[in-house]
Amino acid sequence: MKFGSMQPRSLSGCVAALFVGLVLALSAHAQGNLEIDTPAISALRKTMQQRHAQLAPLYASGAVGIAADGTVSLRDAAAVPLAQRAQANAAVAAENADRAALYREIARANGHPEWEAEVRRTFAQRWLERAQPGWWVQQGTSWSRK
Amino acid sequence: MNPALRWLFAAALAASATACVTINIYFPAAAAEKAADRIIDEVWQMREGAGSAPATPPAAGEAK
């Protein structure tokens, strides 16, 4: 190896460039936001928002609760008039399908499909924490009124 | 640039690129929470302040 022949100026230049590149890459990652604006995710957000008009009264009556696993659950079917029960069931099923797709799409949009479970866990915790007073929430396996 | 130096530079670049990929494997929990809150705001239409809902007046005693 002929290290004796290398010029100090160009070496320090290389090291500086490398360092700057590394710092840029790290900071870009550290302050990064997750990508949630893909067409698939935006479509899910929109349908979930529209469905909320139907679900909100069910949350308020306690028929539907915010489950610990990032889904919603029909926990008290008797609180829904019989005529509307099938509709409530369908709304819960559709909501849970959309939520599963949302968690999967967020993980995939960020290049890490294996993050799906962690995305779900994060959302589950945030849904519970942000549930409105009076709504039913599930902690562990037990339900309580917030 | 001398060839040995160029080789060294390329190796260092490759090493740092690998390091970036390694870092990226960890789940960005804070970013995920922020993303979740943004989506929850939108879905539950809570944008006008995450504070107390005015629908229920505080009952006597401690209201959580």
C-alpha cells in the first residue's frame, strides 16, 4: 500500500464529504415522518371518515367499543335496535377491514411490510387514548367506560 | 486521486450506506404516533382541538 503518496488535502476532502453525507442521511431519517399520503391510504382515510358518522352514535351508546388490538368491536348488540343490528354489524366489519388495510398500507408505503404489527399497536394505543369520554374502551381484555 | 485512495473511499461509502440501511430497520415509533394522530384527527374529525368535548358538562367532583 502506498499511503505515503496520498495527499492530505484530498483525503480530508473525502472524509468531510463522507461525514456530511452521513449526517444528512441520519438527520433526514431521524426527523422523518411516515408516508401516509399514498392514494391507497388516502382512500382508506376518506372512507373511514365517512363511516364515522355511522359509528359515532354506536360508540356513544356503548354498542361499539374501541378494542385493544386496533379494531372496533360490537360489544353490546342489545344496545342497538334489532332493525339496525345488521347494519351496525356491517359497519363494524367494514371498519375493521379498512383498519387492517390501513395498517398494512402504511407499513408497505414506508418500505417495511414487516412493520404492520407495530403500526397496528401504535394505532391501537392512540385510538384508546383519544377515545372520547363516554366511549367504551378495552384495556387488556376488560372493557371500561371512559 | 490515487487508486488506493479511491478504493478506500469506495469502501467507506459502501460501509456508510450499509449503516444507513441498518439504522432504517428500527421501527420509528415517534413518527408512527404522529402519523396515527394525524389520521385519527381526520377520521374522528377532532381537528378543532383535542381538548374536552363541550357536549358533556363536567359533573360534580373530579372529572377525568
